[in-house]
Amino acid sequence: MKISLPEKVKFIIDEIYDEGYEAFIVGGCVRDSIIGVKPHDYDITTNAKPDDIKRIFNEFKIIDNGIKHGTVGVIIEKEVYEITTYRIEDEYEKNRRPKNVEFTSDIVKDLKRRDFTINAIAYNDRVGIVDKFNGLDDIESKIVKTVGNPDERFSEDGLRIIRAIRFSSKLGFRIEDKTLHSIYRNAEIIKNISRERITDEITKIVMSNSPMKFILLIEADILKNIGVYKYKNKDIDEIEKKISILKKCDCDVAQRLAMLEYILSFNEINNCNKEERSKYYVKNIMNMNLVNSLVYPKKVVHEVDKLIEYMYKDIDCDNLQIKYILGEIGSKLLKKVLKLKKCIIIIV
């Protein structure tokens, strides 16, 4: 299999080989290239030590704040290329990071420590594909599966639990059964992960081409374990039927989060009189919803909360009411509210 490498990436790999070492692109850029998606960036891995990389590329500006973990950034024509020495990792602390990192000269040992088989593939033009964990087969079968024992991979870094769901949503892949069962078993590990990292992964799921995979975060009690909303299992089937509506929303984080929250809170709000729904939501639910429980910019939090508040209100084409709403939230948010209300008709 031949992967077309950008000229600068090829230059870096050739320079490292010319000095007697080896280097490969690795991880997501290989996976995406195989699938036919243009990578956003390229991670490069090598048996050269960080000091060797600094020496080889001494004519370029170097970023070495990641050198402790074996990563050196080389800036070529204002673009940063991260080059990381093959490594194996010691015991992990608090399901987040390894206590120590040890360098190795074996690319296979480096690939073995990675999260999922589809991300444990390396490539260069000289050797071709290095795939010791059947990542190519899993890409072809559209499966997300951990490298080795899933319980071990998730205990090393609890964020991988959500990353599995994120890759499933991004790529439209199925999570392999053993990996999925391990997610259910180990969901509590997510309590040890920072809200910032969790927020980033959940946002990517919501904004993906398959946002319906969000349902797995509920089914596996992941939301419950990070203290976001106490969703009841009896609502899951209904939520799953409705959640596909997210695909009909604009690819706008506030709109998608607002629609998601509307779907998740609908059953509880539906018990109120129509006139009381918006007030009930603001008073009893808003402060523990997804956007307020995770780490979003204040602007996004404000926008989402206002969108949901007005999604639960009846809006008539009354000039006086429209003027009032415009004074409250402005024309931009009102347009978003009306778009979302149009989508709501499909699911109510």
C-alpha cells in the first residue's frame, strides 16, 4: 500500500534516515490516509532520541517543551511537525498518565502501547505499512478495538473510554464487543479525568457525522459518573429514537448542544404545563445540564442556556412578543431558536 506523503513530512523522514535512523508517520494520519480522508496533521515517530532530532534539525527552530516525553517540535515554514521517539510506558497514575516513559528502538513496542488498533499503524515509503495489531483489518471491517486487553488500555488512560465512542461517531465504525463491554465495566474510571479533556471529546461526538453515538455515554453511565444529569434508564429507548435529529441541526456547537439537552430533558419537562416548561427548566435543570457541568466558554454556555429556555417557550408571530424576545436575546439567537423549533416538530 502506498500513502502519499506531504513534501515536508517526506523531507523530515528522509533527513532522519540519512543520519542512520528510521522514522514513520503514525496514528490518526495513517488511519485517515487509508480511509481516504486528508489528515489535518502528521505525527512522526522515530528511533532517534530527542537530542539526535535537535541535532539533525539544528538549522530549524525547535520546540522542546515536550522533550520529557520524547517529543520535539520542528518548525518548517511556520508549520510545526512533532517528532517523538519510540517509547514504552511505565505504570499509569490515576488512570491518566504514565509515571515514567522509557525510550525503545523497536517500532512494534511503540505501537503496542497505543489505544486502538486503527491508530496503531505506521508507514513510510521505504518500509511501507507496519501493522502488527491488525489495524488494517479493523479499518476494513469498520471496527474500533483496543490494542490488547481493553481493561488494561482503559485503566491506563480513562479518557480512552470516551475516545472509543468518539472514533465510532467520527468514522461510523462499530465498537468491538469486548471493547464495548469493557467500557461498561470501567465507566467509573472517567471520574479521574479532567473536565477539560472530557469536554473536548464529548464536543467532537456531538459535532460528528454520527452524533447518535452519544447514546453510549448514557447507556454506559459515563454521564452519571461525571455528575452530569441523572438520566433514567427507562428514557434511553425514547432518547435513542430522537437523537438522530442532531444531524439535521446546523454544524454549530451551541445549536447541537441545545437540541441534545432538549431531547434529554424532554420527558421530565413534558409533565409540566406548557406555560411553565421554560421556567421549570431554568429553575430545576439548567444548572446541572451538560454545558454547565462541563468546561465550555461562557459565551457558549450563555447561548445554549438561552436557546433551550426559548425552545421551551411558545413563540407567536405577535409583534410585541417578537420585539420583547429580540430585546432579550437578539436576532441571531432568535433565528437559531426558530431553526431548532422547526427540527423539534419532527421529534415531538
